[in-house]
Amino acid sequence: MDKNTSSPTRLETLNQIKRFNDVRLSPDGRSLYWLESISGRGSLMRMDADSEPQLLSAEQDVRGNVGYGGGEFDLNPAGLAFADSSGGLFGLNLQDPQHIRPITPAWGGSAAPALSPHGDWVLYVYQQDETNGLAICRTHGLTWPAQLALGADFYMQPAWHPSGEMIAWVEWNHPDMPWDASSVKLGKLGGMQLRLLEEHWLDGDAGAAASQPRFSPDGKWLSYIRREGNWDSLVLYNLKKRQQRVLLPEAEGHLVQPAWVQGMRSYAWSPDSHSIYHFLYFHGSTSLWQLNLRSGKSRQIAIDPVCWAEQLDCATDKDGDVLAFLGSGARAPKQIWRLNAHGLTCAVTNHLAGVPPETISLPQEICFKSTDDAEVYGIYYPPAGTEQPAFPPAFPPALILDIHGGPTGADPLCFSNDAAYFTSRGYAYARVNYRGSSGYGYSYQEALKHSWGIVDVDDTLYFAQALVQRKLADPQRLVIKGSSAGGFTALNVLIQKPGLFKAAICSYAVGDLVDDAQHTHKFERFYHRFLTGDFEKETQRFVDRSPIFHIDGIQDPVALFHGDSDRVVAPSQSVQIYEQLTQRGIPCTLKIYEGEGHGFRQPKNLSDYYQRMQEFLQEHLR
């Protein structure tokens, strides 16, 4: 193995990196509230100006548990509500945060709590077995929740009007995914026990998904984001005149990321309702903008050194608007940032203890051509301590080529835990945003339609070829790595091009499209209609593209990892692959982690995971 650094990033260091999931500001802009994962548990934190962080959630595991999670908490001047992993909702008073009270019983799943303006009601998304809906409950916790909206397959992003008399939400139905055909609905509430008196469809249809409804603080507008052509637009709905206005027409860049989880926020109203702050996502990077409602003009706000940002919130203090968001840098993991009239500051740090920033490899975008002369994009991290092309062209480094999951997703152009770990050990690390990835326009994303297992495989192979041709990777020491959908692509690459990669690392990989189409969880039950086709009519296509039916084509060593509680991809798929490879004498290892689902959270398991990957690579890249 190349030795370009004398101080590799330690497993203990990576395990100490905090996982920030959300951040909110108190209405006066003085306090920050955020959710972070500590030892695999969701913890709700608070920090006032010039004070130390305070744990609010005691021993509870703060976690939205509808679908893939997200949407853990909400707050306003009247209080705070959060979702617990038990399925219940809890509340607390901001002036007396030590007293936590149950709002709803531990029943099914709950997410995206939205407090009413006076704090006496909480609206939220619930899941009970196969049923999803909107429910409402008194925050004093003395009454049972009541069903508010039912009938759609999925619900997301509920919001209150400042008067407390209207709500808005997002819903969609099978067979679509939320980024394909979600709708924004508007509802009128009334009665002593608050029930839905009226509901109206506002926007959203196939190919024009609408999301993230937000009422303006002055109550005049409902804003939302709509998929428009190749990008997105920001729309205002005049609640009095019942008229739509496109405030921000589609332009190069996305206003939203694919809604895999609840509670995503990529824009925020200013408290005076005069402007909207929003993120713009383009080619793995994020920029921040302020949009004036009266003029319709935008101005960019510098957020360097942040290059990827999410979960935007806005409040106001004596000096004006205050923003908070989660942001990653090129050489720093995700941290909590605060922006006000005095500039941008890192409010809650996330240091890599003992690792000088200059030793972290800088990501670089790589553009290359794939099949049909298509332009495709990837990210390259040179070995730590080198800046490509500093290493001698005759001695390019061993390369780990990582493939993201989803597959509707993307790898951002920023710090990566895995890249930091492996580049500090002399490897080059690369991530491919194959056609089908988000952030490059919807036509790029749609290129994967009915072509999963073909386009992603082609782009991966062409990316590896481009890196070798540019002397950025040693053709004799290539490794492929992928999780979930990325593992599916990695296995198919091994089948199609045996011997190209010397080893593969596949975590909770999709191996059997037939099983996946019949048994996966509700959220992705018909995702295959876009990715592969109609299972009932085109079953053979599912067989042809399933790695598990073509394992005889794999000739290279494979390390498999899976969680025993995975509800998305059955652990039996990894077991079958392991058994077939082992029977043929192909070097293969399998580790099933107890208590882990679709992804690994527990520090002890993460340490074991990295250690096993390192030992596997050392054995097969001699």
C-alpha cells in the first residue's frame, strides 16, 4: 500500500464525528436547537448565546420513524415537540426544558410534528402498519390523537397558517416517488376539536412534483417548490385572491433534493415576510440566495468555506435576520453554521481531533464521457498529502471507487468520512454521480428510467477508465465499493467486467430485484416501475439485471456487510451471494451486524466495519 501519510485518520476519530440531522433557531434568534446522533441515539440539544450546549431529551432516542425517518422536532414561541423512536410525540416548555411530557402514546410511527401558532395543538405525520396519514393532538397529552387526513399513500411536510385556521401539506400515491408526482394540499380547520372542514389541491402532478409548503409569517402567502422542466421553480399562492405567482422561475440549479426523508428544508421566509432565503444545488455544491418578494430579484450570500448545506432556518434579532443551517466544507465534516449581520460563524463545531485540516484530501470534480457520448460526473480525492498530479505518473495510487445509494441521490463535492479514512492510508478515493443522480437537472436524473443496471454500470466503468487514463489510478489496484443501490451496481460491474477490479466491498447491497419488487418496504414498493419496469409484465428484465442470478460471473474477492434488522434489503440476499461465491471458491467474507438496519449506526459496529474493510483490502491488494 502507498504510504503518503504518516498519520492515518483513526477509527476513534471518525466515531467521534457528530451526526447532525437538523437545526432550528429560537424565534428571537438567540438560541440554537439541533438534533445530533450520539452513540447511535438521537439527542436534542440547545445552546444559548455564550453558553455551553445542553441536552434536552434526557435518555430518549429522538427519531422520526416514518419511512426512512427525518422530521424529528418543531418549535415556536409556545414550546417544542419532538418524535421519539418509540413512535410517540413529546413536548417541553422552552422556559422549563427539564420537564418533558408525553403528547401521544407510543403507537406506530410519528414524524414531522408541527406546532400550532399558540402551541395548543400538534399536527404530524403518522404511520400504522401500511397506513399513513395526518393526525392532530392536544399538546397537553390528556387526549388521544385524531385522524385528520387520510386516503393518500404518503404524507409529508405539514405546516400551519399563522392564524391557526389553515394547514398545508404534501401527499403522493403509489406508484410514484415524492420527487416525481407529489402534490401540495391546502386545508381549512374548524370546530372545538379541530377537524378538517375543507381541503383543496393546489399544485403538483406527474413530472411536476410540488413540495415544501410554507406560509409567510404575515399570513398572506403560501409558498412551495415545484419541479419545472429540467430544474425547479419557487411559487407563491395568494391566499386571499387564490392566485399563483412564480416568484423564482426555473434556472440552472435545483431548489430541493430528493425527499427521501421527512422534514427537509431548503428555504425559509424572513420574519418580516419581505424575502425568502433559499439554497441552490448544482453539481454537488450549494449556494445561498436572498430573494426579494417585491422586486423578484435575488442576491447571492457568500457561505465559504461551506460547500454543501441543508436544513435552513431563519429568525430575527436586534440586528436583522439570522440564519442557521447544517454545512459541510471541503475539508471539514458537517457542522452547524450561523449567519447574521456580523457574518458567518461556525456555531457548533465538529472537529477531526488530531487531524490537521491540510492533511485532508481536497475533492475535485471530474467530467468524463460515457456511452452515447454522454457527459457524466464524478468526484476524485487524491491520497492525503498529495495534490493531483503530484504523485509520479508512473506510480499512480490504488483507487477505491465508491457508488452512492438511492439510486436517486448524489454524492456532494465536500468532505467524506470514508474518503478521509482511506486517503489517509494512501488510497485515492472516487465517487461517481452516474446518470440517474440528482443535482444535474431532471433530464440527467431521468436517464436511469428503466435502465438501472445498465446506465449506472456503464458510467462506473467509463469513470474507472477515465481515472486510469489520466494517471489518477493504478489499473492493477482498483477496488469497487457500494452500499444499497450502490452495492447493486458494484456487483453488476464485477459480473460484466471480471478482473478489472481486484476486490469489492458491498454493504446491504440490492442483489435480487425479483425479491425487492415483491417484498421491500412500502416507501419503495413501486420504485422499480421507474428503475426497471413493470414487474408483472417484464419479469425477465428483473431476472436479467439481478446480480444474484448471475453470481457465476463474479471472479473477484468480495466483502459483504449487512444488518440483521434491515427492512429495505433482506439480509438473506447477502447470505445467498456469500454462499454461492464460497461454494465456487471465490474469496468472500460476510459480516451480519446485530441490531443494525439499512445502514450502520452503533460505534462498535462502525469500528469493526472499517477494520474489516482495511484488512480485506490489505489482503487482496498486495
